[in-house]
Amino acid sequence: MLLHRINPEKNEARYYRVEVGPCISSLYAVHRVWGRIGRHRSGFLIMPCASAEEAETLAGQLAQRKVKRGYVLVEDYENAQETPMRKP
């Protein structure tokens, strides 16, 4: 899931991406990536999980927490750029 929080009045343009996928130590993990739109990735965190269900539940909880903080789900996730190019 890709979420954005954009507020021009506060000069705020942030993204947050959360996905379920494999990691070195586990078949299931929640991958979190966040930062400012238009810049390279600022931070990331991989959280190993015991099962696919646990990973999906955790990913949903993390996304809901961000929605409560003002982030909006980007509908066209497949075609959206998490860090669009800055204007020259």
C-alpha cells in the first residue's frame, strides 16, 4: 500500500509504503519505507513475521495508523511514483 500526506501550507509532502514480502530470516515480513516525496528513500524497516496472516494483519494495522495521522491511500499504486522527480 502506498500512502501520501501532502499539505502545501506546511510544506509537507510525505509518502509511506507498506508491503508484505520475504526477508533473509523469514518467509514473511512487513517492509516499511517512508520519506519526502521527490527525494530518495529516507527510512526503511523490515519486520519478520511468523506467518502470512500475521504479516497481513500487521501491515493493515500500520496503514490504519498512518490514515489516522492524515495519510491518504494512493488508489493507482501500480502506476504511482513514490518519489516523483523534482521540477528542474
